[in-house]
Amino acid sequence: MIWIANLLVALVAAMHVYFLILEMFLWTKPLGLKTFRNSPEKASDSAVLAANQGLYNGFLAAGLVWGLLQSAPGFAFQIKVFFLLCVVVAGIYGAATVSRRILVVQAMPAAIALILLWLG
């Protein structure tokens, strides 16, 4: 069970690296515009804010990877739980303020990983 939980933690980390790339580097590019359903004007006006948001997504990914690489099992568990909870909270807030789609894309995978981590 724990290897499935860790696989999902790695998936959530990879997703947040992808979010970092989208928000920091592709926000005003065609893929970023399509993904976030922005006009070029809106994307240009909000690019600095998106880059900041992308940086925070990178910190979440880094924390999850830290948890996966930590050799002390008890501490690794605590790190993963903390960062998964951060992702879930961010996903719930994003769903409430931006788009309900964030609940499915961001919060749900982290919540499933968290549950499997606890069961493992």
C-alpha cells in the first residue's frame, strides 16, 4: 500500500512541477492561454502574479520530493502529510475562488494520496 501512496505523492509532485512550468514560463504562450482559458491581454496583465503562483507550486513539489527522499520513515511521513495537506487546502481555496475544476485536478489527487499514506 505504501508504494502506491508514494507513487501518488510523486504524481502530485510532478503535477506541481508542471503547474510551475505553465505558470512561470508558459502563461502567455498558446499552451498557457489554452490551459487557463485566458486572453493574451489578460495573461499579459497577470503574468507576474502567475509566476509567483508558479513558484509556490514549485515549493509544494519540492516538499513532496523531500518527503519521498527522506530516509527516516516517521519524518518522511510527517513531511508528506504536511505538504499534501497544503496542496489539498490550496486546491479547496482555488476551487472556491477560481474554478471548481481545481478541486478535481489539484485537491483530489492529493487527498487520495493522503488517505493511502495514512492507510499504509
